[in-house]
Amino acid sequence: MDERKGGRRSLSSASGEDRAAAAAALRAALPAGGLFADKDWRIAPRGFPLAPKIFRRLEELGPRLLVFSRAANLLYRRSVEGKAPEWIARYLDAGKSKEIVALAREAAWKNNLPAVFRPDLLLTEHGFVATEFDSVPGGIGATAWMQTAYGKLDARENASRGMLEGFRAILENESGLAAIVVSDEARDYRPEMEWLAEAMSAVSAPSTHTTAASSAPGLRVRVCRPEHLDYRNAGVFLDGERVGTVYRFFELFDLPNVANWRRLADAVRAGRVRVTPPFKPQLEEKLWMALFWFPQLADFWRRELGDRYFRDLREVIPFTWLLDPTPLPPHAVIPRLEIHDWRRLGEFSQKRRDLVLKVSGFSPRAWGGRGVWIGSDLSADAWQRAVEEALEEHDRSPRILQPFAHSPLVEHEWFDFETGRLVTMRGRVRLCPYWFVVGQEPRLGGVLATICPADKKLIHGMKEAILTLAVDGRETPNPEPRTPSP
């Protein structure tokens, strides 16, 4: 890369030759085994610049989502205790065994919240809207790697170590060893976690942004399978060394396939190890987005969130329905759809079914772009079958319904290594900001941008997508492409 007196040349204003060299350097910097098992993506020579107002709104979202998570945790507990309507817990416990429900209600971790949370945000003409909230998110290692790799090429391209420092801060403990436990079901993400563990273990002097409580050097982080942990009266061990913190990188619906999970839960109860995210499947349900819009709960949300946060989240969380086949009174209709029976939803014309149907949670279909039906993309028969299945499985696997969020097209550049040229792609953007809860405060570690080709309705990681960092347009001279302003 060209060097200037003020430092490296910005990738946003560099020549095509320099940007091509940057893409080659990024590919060369990838770990030998990649970051995701058998998955690839299009490499961009620079980050994706966000309009400054959008980036500021994104920074402000973390505290609001943390308060929302606390309120959700409280509402579930109150429902269980009979201090709030019982149907709240009934909805959230649907499809879970008695043992899992009992685990979710454990007093030992009743106030614990996930230490990492990531909303999936679709960029729109007016800012962004949330499609889901993930407390066991993939992409942590990949985003941390991008910060490191892009930062070596251009100090302005978000060269922070926010992901490494944030993840390190939530894992630190007195024993000095943390284990990232990855199940076989989540094995596609094991390579990025292995890179992340090695990178965190190598950090001995975190920056001044790291709090005193999280700055002590010496933390070692290892990735292992569940069966590799050894349980003793003295604690939890990995190859003879005591583990102070376990990062649970497996979904709770997969517990029957996770070796010794009951012994891990026992160790947490006894105070022998700390686990995050906690064993709370109720917090991993998408139907919280529907509960947020229930008129009966508006006073609760406004009281717990405060008027400002309540209004702000109503702009981010789209109106969401929960499909419940319980018959309505003769005079009642489902709000905004103006139908009396959910089965009428299956009869909607293609124009009216500009809607998205999703599995709420606690299911192998509830993540990774699975368990999602876009009404306008389906035939009338396929849409009707999806609605009928949702109603039939309500008690076992609840579904939510949302308006389809139309994202504007943007342009971003990637490098085609087969043809040896830079290619400008038109596509739609999903933003994934990662927050780490250090102490009682959320810390934004970084933002992953996934740009999918214009013909793709579902925006998620795929080989045709560009994966890069989302950066503040204020830090990028002459940012191109421009993103919509709110």
C-alpha cells in the first residue's frame, strides 16, 4: 500500500491498483483453515461506510436493547410467579420439556443475562429495522479478524480491537482459563472461534479503552467440545487446568446432543464455574418482538424502558404478530390484518402477503436463515401450507409474522480473484453490531455488514455475499457508496 506522510492512504480514496492489492492481502491473511467450515464469501477491499446519523443511531441502540433484555427477563419471571399474565410464560415455554422449563427458571441464574448480544438489522431508507435478536451469535471471530486485517491495511478502516477486547473482558476470571464450548451442531463456526481464542490468548496489553477489571494480562482461551470438560468437586477442568468461565456456543434446543450438560449446570449452581449465555431458552425466542407490541403489555414496557427508549425501540422493532389458533370472539379481528381467523391469512393474494413468517426459537430451523417463509415469493399453495403448519405446530414451535422489510439497493466493491478485477455489486445490506456487556454496561465491539446480491430476498452469509466491516462515514473520506440517510 502507498504510504503518505500522515500514514497509510485511505482505502476509500485509494487507486484501483491499491484496492486490488488490499483484497489480495486480506485473502492472504485468512487463517489456513478459513473462518467458517466449508464456507466462503466475497472479499471487499474496504469497509462499508454508513451515513454518520445511522452510525450514531446504531451506537445508541446497545443501551436500549440491554434494558429491553432486562425487562424481558423480569416479565417472564413475573409471569412464572403469578405477578403477570400466565400466558406470557406459556407462550415462551411452548415446545420445551419440563426439564428445560425448570432449567430456564433456576434461581441460581434468575438475574443473569447473555454477555454478548447481536441484533440483525436491515438497512432501510429511514435507518434500520430489526429482524431478530441473537444471544448466541456467530460471526464474532470473523468480525474480530476483519478488524485486525483491515486495520493493518488502513488505520481509518475501523482498526480497533473492540471485538477482541470486548470478548476478552466477558471471559476473564480468577483461574485465568476460559473455554469456548462448541457443539457438533455449531461446528461450522469452530474455525472462527479457534482463531478468536488464539488471538485473545496472544493479547497481553489491552488498549486504554479496556477497563481495569478486564485489563489483567494472562487470560488463556481454548476451544473445546462439550465432552472434553472434566467435572470434579473442585471445579470444571480442561486437560487438568481449572476453567473459570465457559462460553456456551451451542443452542439450548440441542441440549440432548450436548455431552454432560447437566453436570455443567450443576457446576454453575454450585458456583464452581460461570457460564454465559445463561441457560435461558426463553430469552432466545423471536416472539419477544410480538410481545413488545401486545397492547396489554404496553404499560409494562413503557414503565420498564422509559418513554424515550420505548419510542426508540418502536422505530426499530417492526410490528410483529404471534400466530395463535385460539378462536377470537365474533366481533374481534387480528390488528392490521383485519381478519377474524388466522386461516384467512393463507388465502391472501400475492400483493397482500408481503409478509415474513418465522419460527420463533428452540428449533434447529430457528437460525441460519432456516425456518423463514417470504409470502410474496411463495406460490399460493405453498403459502397456505406454511400458514397451516404454523397453526398446527403452535404449541410445539410457535411462529411469528412480520411485514417484509424492503431494503434499498446499495453498491459495494469486491475483488473477483478468478478474473483478477474489481467488481461493483448492487445488493442489500444486513448490519450485525456486537455488544459485550462488561459490568452493567454494553460495549460496542464492531459491526459486520453482509451485502447480498439484489436478487436475494433472504440476507444472510452466503458465498455470493460480501462480508466486510460497517464503518462510520465520518471516519472515511469521500465514502462510496452512500447509504440512505434517516
